[in-house]
Amino acid sequence: MYIRNPVEWSLDQLRLVGSAIGSLGAGRAAGAWDFPPEVRRIGAADVWEALAKGFDDFAAFRTDVAFLCVIYPVVGLLLARLAFGYDMLPLLFPLASGFALIGPFAAVLLYEMSRRRERGLSVTWGDGFALVHSPACGAILALGLILVVLFLVWLGAAAAIYVLTLGPAPPVSVMGFVRDVLTTDRGWALIVIGVGVGFVFAVLALSISVVSFPLLIDRDVRLATAVRTSVRAVRTNPQTMALWGFVVAAGLVLGSIPVFLGLIVVMPVLGHATWHLYRRVLVTD
């Protein structure tokens, strides 16, 4: 019996992700668009404008979204608590950074709230759940599942990197783990390889989701069309999307200090801003 190494296993999972996108995009509701929206070229000014509008939406909905987004620090604290079983300690950073992979799916209710406000409709956190009646609900859940799979593959890759560098034995203490990571060659190898592999996962997640979720909410399109449009938006605006990715990553890092409480503000601002970035990068009217 042949046992695959973690790299081979991860590649196989990514192939499955690609197959899932293709197969799930085959079906569509009646009246769905048969052509992708036009992609605009945008710049750094558009990113800052989207963030400003995201802050404005957050200010308008702060009571509702604070209630809705309290789950993020709760989840973060649970992850931190798990990591204090020293077997899980090497996965604390991969678990926390995984917010960037599944964040676009976690923010779908925020996109809907921004969409409704833009159209002058009533908006509360409960209105976001109107998405469950949307024809796109299945496609949104399917794309969310794909991001969850990417997140799990990332955790598997992170665990394998630890085994290959500082492992396979678990850390004996928090301070001992920190010392090994920051003061040994194997620790720096863990950092460099981990950041490099994590970057690949982040680029993949950004490429397939940055505008696909808002597009599915806003227009009747097939899942495959939404994902291809998102990838095309990144290819058309590589520097601007890289800036957006940096803003998201920096926001999540700041929101995680201290004890993830900042995510109550960071996640809704980024979620609302993602909607406005979508409106600037795609021609949908």
C-alpha cells in the first residue's frame, strides 16, 4: 500500500477543489446570465474608498453587526484555548490566519446588508438571512465549502511543515516553543516555509472569492462564472488586489490583538468594504 506524503495529499485536495468548482457551476437557475460581467481596472484609491464606505456601513449598522460578529472573537478564543494543549500549539498561528481563508464566506450576511443599504431597503442583521431564500444560496454554500476545504488543507500542510522542521514531538511549553521558533535554524525554516505556503493558499482563496460571493448575491450567475470572474478581476488588477490582500491580512492581525476582540470591528468593516470593492471592480448595471 502506497502512503502519500502531505504535499501529494494537499495537491490532490486542491485538484478536488477545482473539480468541485467546475461541477457545481454546471447547473444554474432559469434566467441566469450566460456571460461574465465586465471587469474594470481599479487603483489604490478605490481600495481606500471601499474601506471608507465599509466604515460608513459599520457606523450605520454597528449595533446589529457587533451582535452578529461577536462570534469571531469567541471562535478565536476557543482556538487559543485548544492551542494550550501543547499538541495543538504549533497550529495556533495557522488556525488564526485561517480567518483570511474562510472570512469571505463568513461575511456573506454583511455583503447582503451593504447591498440592501445601497438600494435603500430596510436593513437589520436579520435581513441578511434573507439570503437563505435566494436562488444563489446553494452556490454560496458550495463556494463556502470549497473555502473550508482549503482551510483544512492549509492546516494539514502547516502540521506537515512543523513535523518536517521542529517536530515530530509536540512542544513541552509555550516559552520553549517560542524560543525554538525564533532562535534556531529549524525555527526560521518553519517560519519561511510556513509563510511561503500560507501565501499560496491566501492568493488562491483571494482569487476565487474576492468578488464571487458579492456577485452571487447581486446577480443570477452560475458558480463557475462567479469564480472565473473573480479570478479575472485579480488578474486584471494584480497590484490593487495585492494591496487589498495586505489590508485584509493586516486588519486580521490587528483585530486578533488583544484576544481577538478587535475582530468585532475589523470583520464587519472588511466585509462591508468587500461589497464596495466588488461594486467598483465589476460593471454589473
